[in-house]
Amino acid sequence: MTSIKKLSALIMGAAVFSVISDPADAITLTFGGTPVAGQGQFSSVPGVTTIDFESGAPTSGFAIYSAPGPGPAVVSGNSVSSIISADDNTRYLAVSILGDARGTSPVTIAFANPLDYFGLYWGTPSPNNTISFFNGDTLLQSFSGDAIVGNVTTNAAVYANFFAEPGEFFNKVVLSDTSIAFESDNHAYKVAASTPVPEPASSLSVFAGVVAGALVKRKQQRKVVDRSDR
């Protein structure tokens, strides 16, 4: 096989790998926050920005919350349709199929720049609750309340931390529910520390150019040696 054919085969193999690579591990989930009396738990991650919903859900700025109907529902207190936690007496976000001031679904949070961390105080997790992470319109990973219930010893509220794996970023988070109860508070986010890595196609192009240049240079050197032997 010639050098050029070997290069073509290498590029094609890398291209196929980039298409079939599984994004299932794009986000890592951990648990634990910092308790504050009467306000639930907050993120313990340094350098985050927190949204506590005391002034409602932001509809402009860096983080924009949106939902069908009346928009994102921010409520307070505990009721039949909504309960966050006994240690949180503040206002919180209610995601629900009710579609009114008691809760709407889904709630989309769009961020102006890519993030590598998002956290929230998740009240009474259940399999009906889902949180999904997107890079643009591309779904990176989704988590349901099962992930919480299966990893903690209680069904009470817990602070959930979602970290993007190295090289992964997200700029949209979607909270949805198929029942009447997905409550959360003290959302926290952190802008990604570095810019996204080049797309696989771009990386391959650069790699191909470097290899092709080396092959041409090597061929030219051979010609010089051949001429000097004459």
C-alpha cells in the first residue's frame, strides 16, 4: 500500500470512529451541597453563579428560563402539588404537567456561553423527573430521578452536581416531568474554563495536512539523494 493510500485509510478510520463514538459518559453526576438554614442546600463547587428564585426565574441575561403557557412557575411553601423539602422555606422552581402557575413542563434553561458544571437542589426525586443536557440541539445525556433514588439512601431532597467530562460542554439544560412534581432550588452553573476543542473533522484535516507535508518533504529529499548519486 502506498503512503498516500495509508494516509487515506487512517483518515477514514478516524472519521468513522468520531461518528460512532458513544456520548453516554458526557456528564458525571455527584451528590452533596452546603446546607443553609431555612434555604435548603447550595452548591459547594467554587466559582459558581447561583439562582435562588427569590426574584423569580430569569427570562433575560446570561441564563434564560422559558416554558410553555404562563412560563416558568416559581412557587413557595408546600402543597399537595408541590413540595421541595422541610429545610427549604424559600421560593423554588416547580416543573409539572399541570401547565399553570403551580408548574409547567418542560422548563428550558439556555446559557449564553458553554458550561462545564450545573447543579440544583433536587426535591423528592422520582422516576418522573428528567434533566437533559444539550450542546446546541445535540443531546449529550439525560438523567431521571431514578439516578438519585438509586444512589442515595433517602427519598428526601439532595444536591445534585453535574460535571461535563473533559472536552465536553453544554449550553442548554431542560427539566421535564411526566407527573405533577419536579421541584428544584438553588440552581448553580459555571462557565467552562476553556474553549471547546476543535471538531473531529477539523482535527483530522490538520493531522492530514501535517502527514501529507511530511510525505512530500521526504519524497523531495529522496530526489536530492538520487541526483547526487549520478
